[in-house]
Amino acid sequence: MFDLPNFNIPVYVFLFVFLAYMLFYVLYSLFNIYHLIRYGIYGFGLYLIVTIFTGGTIILVSGSVFMLMEYDWTHTISFGDAVDYYNEDLFPAL
Amino acid sequence: MMRLDRLPNQRDDERVVLFLRRHWFAILSIVTAFVLLTSIPLILGWYFWDTVDAWLKHEVLGPVIAIIGSIYFLSVWLFAFLEFTDYYLDTWIITNERIINIEQEGLFNRTASELDLASVQDATAEIRGILQTIFTYGNVFVQTGAEKARFHFKNIDNPEHVKELINALVEEDKRRLSSLGAGSRGKIKTVIK
């Protein structure tokens, strides 16, 4: 009937989305920490809050990076073969 | 950084009597939302582990799911913390001479107001609903004579006690001012940064 153009994109393009999000995350976090330090009440609690937030962020970002490092980002997605991705292993009947 | 022993425009002999934030129930709401938003996807992932594992091992779906998952959990953490910051920076300070109200709305709006105790005409405590009754929290409205605006202490612990304390401090401040021969200085001053 008709042929779809068969173009390929590498999987690492998704990393740009992640990097864009991380930029947003870092900016928002810095604003948040700035507000806490600038307007918070001086005391141990304030330092504890900033430490917990920073620690949690470090753990989550490290976990994400270790998880993402396991993948082959040079792999390409071929849209012409997209139908091959559907199979019973990936989408089993519930 | 603000210090309670060095308030902005602190007057001679002024001391902090009470420092208030919203009731801990506000924190409980944030923690509950955080726990639900993190645990539900984890429980679903664990329950359907065979399927999820196959997705994660796939050369295309795996990276996409890993990125979406990372963004999701980082977002939950960030927004929980933004909500906490909003709670943490909403404060009311009652001194023996004035009431200071600092309110954070989102990350970029902040209102700081102060009110001389001598201008306070009326303080009202309000506890509404089952939760507020059980956990003894609610609102206090402070009304001044000259201004229509009211100070609103939102969802604070033990509003009855706060109301009584304000009334006692107002009486004390009025006595102090009349002994000095000074009139009411009462005005709500608002500074929006």
C-alpha cells in the first residue's frame, strides 16, 4: 500500500531529555536552598533540612546515573522495525 | 538568615514570646503524599516484576523507562521539598510589642507584615471540623481598630492558647504605653519582596 520512511535515531537522544530535566532540577533546587538559607530561622534545624535535601538528591541522582550507565546508548531505534518491538514477552496478556 | 534574637527593626526591650508555624498536620500531609507517590509505583513494579524486568532489559524500552522513572522520583522529591519549604518559611512571631507575619507563597512570592500590639482590638480563635478538633489546631484572626485587614494565623497549634496570649500581651502593651503617655501606634505595615 504505502511505505513509511525508515529512519533511525540513536537511543542517546533520550539522554538530552534527562539532561534538560536535570538542569531544571538543579536550578529549582538552588532557588529552594537559597530561600531556605536567606529567609529561614537560624539554627541547627535549617542546616539539617538543607543536608537532608542535598543528601536525598545525591542518592537519587547517583542511583539514576548507575542505572542509566548499564544501557547501550549507541543502539539505534529503527522506526521501520517498530512493529518488532511488540511481542508477548514485553507486553504479556494480563 | 533570620535570627530570633535579632528581629528586623527590633526595638529596645522587645523580646520574642512565641514563635509559630503551621501545625504538624501540614507536615503529615506532605509526608503522606510523598510516601504514596513513591511507594505505589514501587509496589506495582514489584508485583509485576516479570514484566517490568523484561521492559528494563529491552535495549530501547529499558533506557526510556529508566529515564522516566528517574525523572518521576526526582520530581516527587523536589516537589515534596518545595512544599516543605513553603511550610517552613510560613511563620508568625509574637513579641511583647508586635506580631510579625511572614508568608511564603510558592518559591517567588513572599509577604512580611507586622502589627503593633497596641492597635489590636480583637483576637478570635477558630477550630472547625473533626480533624482540627481532634488534633487541636485551627486559625486565629487578629483584628485591628483602624484597618479592615486581619492577621490570619493559619492552622496553628492550640489557637485558644494563642488567642489568650495575644489578648494578655495586648493588655500589657496598652498599660505600658499609657504609663509612657504614648498613643496607639497601630498600623499594619506590609512589605512585599
